[in-house]
Amino acid sequence: MTTQKTPNRGRAGWAQRLSSLPARLRILLALPAAAAVAAAALVAYGGSPGAAAAGATPDGPAQASLVHQLDTCLPDRQARPTVVLVHGAWADASSWSGEVATLQAAGYDVRAIANPLQDLTTDSQYVADYLKTIHGPVVLAGHSYGGAVITNAAAGLANVKALVYVDASAPAPGETNGQLSGATSILTKDTPAQLFFTTTYPGAPAGASELYLNETIFLRNFASDLPSAEAERLWASQRGASTTAFTTPSKFAAWKTIPSWYFISTGDQIITPASELAMAHRAHSHITLFHGGSHLTLISHPNAVTAVIASAICSLR
């Protein structure tokens, strides 16, 4: 894993790609023009994929070191932040179990909360309302679509002191989550029929449906570095996400005013590393490139993800 500590600036401009969806909806899948530069930078980091962890529970010296860092990096009299974790599409709050275990072992108040996965505006308001119930500073992390949610939910909330993006999207106002997967993402390359099976749900907007990843896509592209038995279990228990979650334009960009950290897995096939790196540059984030992993590195390598959350926490001293 290589860490780039100095935030960088991306270039403006976006190229559009279109992919049709069932029920007459479209998901826009685009890659920033800056991704050409970002991809070149990504190659320069080099490195080889790491082996997958066989399970989500962190242990051993790496976890002990993280617990010590988290326990000692803030002054004794300084209020510790509450850490709030927001999951992404086709997952649930349990995807953060490894990170929760380490943060709790270090004595932090940590909340892995439910993300409705219905509509970016309403999902973000749900999370914002939750954040308003917390007294004191907050470090807010989002995985995948959860990154778009925290980008909007944290806007205007003075108690949110740091944002952490984990293999996530960080849209600008007017962009949709679906635009940010990247030109080489499996979500861009395959057809909706290859990617998803769909259902309807009560109260859905006209023409909207709920998307579930097909088994092959989940195992080979979504959870590609997890043991097959664990990936199968996660596929069977995935939560569906409404098509409107991917097509609702973002209203805010909290990363413009709140310091951010960006964890990028080079093995991510859902949101491409090049697209994530371009968004991280645009947000002037502190960037960590993890060589290997998948879209679910937060499950396969929780210590690596927790280390980035720890960096955000310790920056508050």
C-alpha cells in the first residue's frame, strides 16, 4: 500500500457514456477527462495485488498497532470524534464490521448506520438528520454509493470534521452517482441484463425499479478478492438499490469545505481506480492507493481501511 500525503488538483471536464436500464431509465456512466492523467499516475505507483484476507475480523499486530495509534494520537483532554460509517449499494452496515471492531477496541464511539439506497437526496437527508443527533465532532466515512451520500449529508454541518471515501464516488453538484463509475468499469462495459436482476417496490417513482447484482458479476467483479464462500454469502444477502439512487443529481459537495481522505483499491472493478483518483484530486484529498483488493476491500482488508480512518481522526489534534 502506498500513501500520497499531498493533495493534488484534477482537471475540469467530463466525458459522457450512456447505458440503458430496465423500466425506461438510464444510468449515466462517465469518466472525468482528468482520468487520463489519473490513470497514468496510478500506473506510476506500481505494486502487486495483495492476498485476500480470509474473513472480515481484523487481528494480530496490525490491529494492535492501529488501536495504539487511535488511543494515543489525540490529547487526553480533547473530545474524541464519533465515527459514522455509511455503506454503499448491494451491501449493508455489516460491511464495516472489521473497522467497527478496531475502532471500538480503541475506545471510540462508532456507528455503522443503515443507508436506505433509494434516492440520493432523501438518503442524504436521512444521514444528515442522524448526524444532527450527535454532539461533538464527527468523522464521516462512506463506501461506494455511500460516498455520494456523505458528500451531500455533511454539507453545512459544522460538527463533521473529516470525510473518508473508501472505494467511493464523490460527485460535484449536478453529477449523478451513476456517472462516476469510469469507462472501464464493469457497470459501463456490460449490459443491464448482464449486470442486474430487478424488482419493483412500494412507493417507487414512476418507472423506477430495484437493482440486484447478478451472481456472476457479484462474485467476479464486486467481491473478487474475497474467499468464494464468503462472496456467495454476501451475494445472497445483498440489499437492492433503487435505480433513482444512481440517477438523482447531487446537490452539494461537502468536500469543498471539509478535509477529505480517499482510499482507492487498484483492484476495484465497480468504480475504477482512475475515476476515483480523478475525484480525489478534484477534492484535494489525502490519497491512499491500496495495491490489489476489490470493491469490497473494506471487508477483505479492514486494517488497511481503518488506517486511513485513523489518519483522518488523528488529523484533528
